[in-house]
Amino acid sequence: MSDSVTAPARPQSKFASFLREPPVALEVILWLLLVAVVVGIRLYLWHLLPAYMWSRDAGSYTFAAFQWLDTGEMVFDGRRGPVYTLLIAGALKLFGTMNGVVWTQHALNGLAILGIVATARYCWGRVAVLPLFLCGICLAAYGLPLHLGQLIRNESVLFILSAAAFCSWWLALKRNSQTWLFIAALSAGILTMTKNVFVPFPFALIAGAWFLEGHTLRGKITRVILVVCGFALPFIALRLDNEVSVHVNPPEPQSGILFYGRTAQWTKLDGGIEPELKAKIRAEVEDYKARPKLDNNIVIKRTIVPHLWRELQAQGKTAVDLDRLCRRLAIEAVKNQPKAFWGQMCADTYKLNVRGVKNDFPSPEQVRDAIEELHHRDDDQRVHPTMQVEKNLAALEAHEDKNDFRLFHRLLSRALLFQFYPVFETTIALCFICLCTRGREREFFLGGAAVWFFNMVLLCTVGRPIERYLMPLVPVMFWALSGALVLLWRTALRVKAEPVSISVSSESVAEASR
């Protein structure tokens, strides 16, 4: 008969204790360094390119803000919504120049990054300080948020609101807080008003509160009501604003139009729905099908969809009718060519997952595109004094040389957490971390996975897998990738600290004692 004898645990070395619980002074220093990197790299980018970058869509974001400054009346764009317009208007009022929008975006992006890292630190504890600091440096130097902070586009707002939604939800789970849960739902509602890419998020909040967190029936009902109210509040506020406003732009939904832009080459021209309209766009569809390289912007902005819109306007119909028509045409096209559509989805999925990261933000080509767009604005993109067009053009033209950005691009390549194949790595990390976590931590990552995979499907069907479309998913990428590293880090430290168990027989012990 043998007895199991456990040898006493060896005392941890000072170095192991240091790794498990870094001194408070060191953590303070690391936080100061992270703040310095977050601020410094944005100041350096502004030094290299002290100008905003105009895009083809910029006018539809800024027109309402210009009108508000000039007339005092705010009429939101029917397609873009109020959120980014309000940020532009506030920045213009505060700084008096369009460059102020860039400064505001960089400031809010920086605060969002620090908030993401601080929330992760709070929820994972001091043991995660060292790996989280390194991951935070990578997030601070990730080129995508840096580059889009210079543009007059709404992706920065999506990143900030996504960070607010997920940070609030994690704090709600950690602290069992109804207030933070409401803030999470509110942030997701404002994000959805800007761009509808967070469809699974409120359902994840409700499902978690009802099925996973062990609340009483009253607690479950209360949390469901808070989520519904928080998510709906921005839409209710907009509806009330429209009721009291003198002028209101009608809604201009885009999801059906975007879907048709991906499927127009398979339009069923013979038979099917709307034969009269199809006869009028037949030549444009056939010309588009014959192109060596397809581009959905040609369909959406130049040829087929604008033609359909003119026809519907002549019939007295609205932009909502146009979106519905495009969705019906797209669904019919997919049914007509299911194999081709499935092949396109698979090809886009492959590109999305194996495409490497670009570290050349901003590239000379992008600077030249911004110059071109400022020179050749659409008719409705009037010049406003706050644009300071001549001054901005001079700044852009003086910084076209790619050698000016060489060091900056090299710094972007040091963001190792987001290098190589971050989309594929995030998918793997989410699956790994959902398997390896428990309780409310698992609930958080299951919700992140729901948002992530919904967007992966969306990008490969309705939209195109363009890198800037990942902006609202950057917080998910950070928590998945850094979470996998933190799990491995904690496991390594735990294995190192465990006592050694030695099984010996009682006879052997007696023999050794003689």
C-alpha cells in the first residue's frame, strides 16, 4: 500500500512574484508610457500631415453642420444620420476650422484606446499588467484608427462608440451594474443609428441577463427593460426632433442598394420582377458584366442605381422604395446565380482572412486622392469658410513625398498584435477564449463573437471586405487577441507556481529512514 506525499511548494522567486504582481510604481510608469505613446504618435502624424483628408462622401456628412453654422437650423442627412454631423458641428463651433474635426477625432480615439486598456486591466487584474501594456502599445500604434482619424468620415465615431459599448458591458458584468448595462445599450443604439453593424449586440445583452447571470425573475425583467430602453432612446430622441423640426430630410436606407451593388452582374434581365425597369437598365447591366474588373461603386453611384432612382422619382416614389427595389433585385439575382454568389462569398472570406495588414497609412496615393476630391467636389459640396480649402490643399501638396512618412510607417509595423493576419487570428482567438473562460467572462466573449461573425458574413455578402470597415470591430480584435495572450500568461505563471506532487510508498519512506 502506498501513500501520496506532496512535497512542500518551493518558495516563489522574487522574479516570479514580480511577474504575478508588478509593483504599483512600475504600473504607474507603464501607464504614463502608454499615455505618451497614444498622444505622441498622433502628434507626430499631425506634424507629418497637418491637414484633414477630404473624401467623396465628406460633403454628405458636413453639409448639415455647415447649414447649422450659417442659419441655426440643423437638418440631418437622410442617409448619414445625426451622430457624426453633430460631432462635426461641435468641433467646428469649438475650433472654427475643419482641422478641428481631426483634432477631436484623434482626442476621442486616444481616450477610447486608454479606456479599452483600462477596462481590460480592471477586469483581468494586476497579473495582466505586463502583457496588457504591450498590447496597449500595439493598439496605440495600429495604423487603421490613426489614418481614419485624419479623414472626414464616420469610422472614428464607430470605433469610439464600439469601445464605449463593450467597455460598459464588461464593467456591467464585472460589477453587476444596471447603470453600466444601460450605458452599453445606449452606446450600441447610437452606433446603430450611425451604421447598422451591431445587430446581435442588444440580443447578446438580453440573452446574457436572462439565461446566464443567475438573476431573480425581477432582476432579469429589469435588465431586459434597461437594454431595450437604452438601445431605443437615440431613435426616440431623433423621432421627437423630427416632430418639432420645420424641415426634415426623408430617410435614405442603403442596405438593399449595397446588396444589389454586390450582385448587379447577375441581374435576371429576362423575366422575373419589374420587367419594364429591367428593360431600361439592360444596357448598363450588360456593360457592367463585360467589365474586366467589377466595382460596386460603379453600380451604386454612376450607372444602374442612379438610373433606377430617376425612374422611381418620375413615378413619385421615395428613396425607401429604391432601397426595397434594389434588395428585391439582389435577392432575385442570387436565386438566379447561387453558385456564382457562393463563389464570391468564399473568395471575399478568403481575402478578408488572409490579407496582410497595410502599414503605409497615409500613403501618397491617399493624399493625392484627398487633393483630387477637394479640387473636384460634387455640386452640392459647396465651399465653406471653415474648410480653409487653399490652406488645406497647400498642406496636403507639401506632404506628398512618401519619404516623409518612412519612420511613421516603420512605427506602425511595430504594432505586432495587429500585424500579419489579424482577422483570421481574431477568429481563432475568439474560439479559443470562449472555450477557456467561464461565467461572465465567457458571456462577454460570446457576445463579442456574435458581433464579429455577424460582420464577417455582412462584409462578404452585402458589403466589400475593405479594411476601414473593420473599425467598429477593433475593440473586439483587441480583447480577443490580448485576451488569448493574457490567458496563456496566467496559465504559465500558475504552472510555475504549483507545488510538485511526488507519490512514494510508505515502505520506501521507512527504508529511507533507517
